[in-house]
Amino acid sequence: MILQTAGTNLLDRHFARPSFIAEQNQRTKAQLSQYIAQNRLSITDRDRLSDWVSKKKYVTIYIYQNKQLVYASDGHSVESQGLGSEPFVPDDSLYDLRFSDADTQLYLESYFEYKYYNIATFSCLAASSAFFLFLMLLFINTKTSYVEILENEIKILEGGNLEYPITIKGTDELASLAQSVNEMRKSFIERLENEEQARNANNELVTAMSHDLRTPLTALIGYLDIIQYRKYKTEEQLFNYIANSKDNAYRIKHLSDQLFEYFILSYSQNDPPELKEYDGGQLLDQFIGIHSPLLVDEGFLFTFIPCEMPFTVSVHVMSMQRVFDNLFSNVLKYADKGHEVRVQCTLHGEQLHIDVENRIDPNTENADSNGIGIKVCEKIVQNHKGNFEAAKTDDMYRVRISLPVHSNG
């Protein structure tokens, strides 16, 4: 509709010129004169004139001789006016036309503008159809590309790499399928982990039983053999053997109870790590100090701004160390060495904010497509009752770790 409206307006302005019709009529009159001259037509060759008019679209001609109508390409006009009628147009609208046997006057009615309107209409239809096909092909290509991504990722899973996440884009059926495959992948990983834990628990249980139960069980069997075959000499020895057998039986029961409890615990979920309270400034200096020399050696411009106020924080050191290991590993992989890597710590009330900021090196690949390292960091921080935020804006990458603290100031 937009193209049609614009095209129509352009054509209207073009055809509104007074000279357009005159130019078209002059050109048509010249072509007709040339046709008559080349074929030496006479005024009575109406059939050949009709053939010429039929080949010329958007044209109607009227021929007058001595101010009398002798030919009309529109048969209805001839019937309504009758041959020999007076011209119904002013003289300045007539053109001189010479036949081989007579001189005549020609009146033209031309509709050439309709040709261009039709061309504009079909052009708009063609452009609209092409645009529609482009949009459809773009949409189909997006879907087929996503299908190819899913196919490649499923092949990765088939290869045994179950840690590779399935890409989920959109909310359509393909995204639902990807979500289902991803959930199936997680369920399968969980099942494998449970099976591995079960095997390990069984192996540990067998080892523990063979080591811890063998000694009292062997002693018990020996005492029972002595009693069965009456190898004791006195009643006192008999009572001693019975007492020792009873002690070993209770020992076996106690060990079996412990082993059973250990077997049950091996299938239970691990308890959250125990948090301990540390001096926050010293702990952050330790976390940052492990990695900053390596960044400097690699040529990075590194700046660390510690907190001005003292504070204490409750963390599980090994878990939190893993968070910083992951963050600085990403800095080494993806940061631009020509710009500053900045780590700043600030206190806002009872919250500690650790901001890590760096410019992304445009010559490197994007961060790991699966993002599992960031998810692990986020989970660890959440287990510390904190918040983990990672954001990429333009060419900058920013991470903020928020943890509850106790200010000493």
C-alpha cells in the first residue's frame, strides 16, 4: 500500500504536466503517418488501420475528411455518431494526416498513463511479494539455523560431553524441545552421579567390612569352635570363651551399624559448607594477591581499590577462592591488555560490593558459550547469602559480587 500510494502520487505529478498529452499525441501521430506512408494506405484501407490501432494499446483515433467522420477505431463511436458527421472537437485538436489518395484530419484519444499505472501496480505487487518472501526466508533461516545448532549440540552430547548445555532461544516448540533435551541431559547427569556415588559407596562398604569385621569375626569363630569341640579345660575357661564370643558379637553388631549408617550417608546430599568469620580486608587481599602478579606478568594494567573501613565476612574459603579463580581466569582469556582491569571493594551499610571491570579484547572469542563457570560462581555466592551479577555492555564486562558483612567501623 505504501509503494502503491507513493508510485501513484509520482505518476500523478508527472502526468499532470500539460505537455505530456501533446507529446504523446505527436509521437503517435508521427508513427501513424510513417505506417501510412510505408504501406501507401488509402482512405478506404480501414482494416489495415484497425490492425495498426489494435497493436497500439491505449489509443483511439478518429479520421475526418472535409470535416466529415470517415473512420473511427471505436466501433461504438461510429454507430452513435454515424459516418459523415461533423467533428465534435475544436480544430486546434486535429492533426493533419496524409493518405495516398486524400488529405485528412486526425483526432487522438490516448490513455498512455494507464500503462504506467499498471506497471506501477505490478511493480508494487512484485516488490511486496519479494519482501514477503524475504521475511519468510529470513524467518525460516532463523529456525533452520537454530535446528542446526540443536543438531550440533545433540551430537556433542552423543559424544559423551554431557556438561555441554543445550541452547534455548525463544518460546516456541523448538525452544520447548530444547528445554526438554536439556532437562533430560541434567537428569542423565544426575543419574550417572548417583550411580557413581552408589558404586563408590559399595566399594567403600565392601572394603570397610572386609577390614573391620574380619578380625572380630575370626575371633568369634575361633571361640565357638573351642566351645563346640570342648577344648576348654575348666568351667572358668568356658565362661571366658562365651564372654569373649559375646563381646566380639557385640563388636560386629556395632561395626555393622556404623557401616550401615555410613552407607546411608553416602547417598544423602552433601550439607552446605560451613561458613567461618574472617577479617574481610585481609581475606580479599589474599584472594586478589594470588592473581594480581600473574595479571601484571601477562602485561595487564591492574588496579585494586580496597575498602577503607574494616569489616568481617563469613565465607567458606575454598568455595569463595573458586569464584575468584574463575573470574581472573576469564580476565586472562578475554580482557584487553591495553586497558585497565579494575577491582574495587566498597561497603554500603551491611553489604560488601566487589566490582570487577575490564574491557573485552575484540580479537578474542566470546566467553564460554555454556557459561557454566559463571553459574557455578553465582551458586556459590548465593550459598553465602549474597548476590552475583555479570553484565556485558558494549565492549565492557562487569561483575559485581555482593556479600553480607559486619562493619567494624
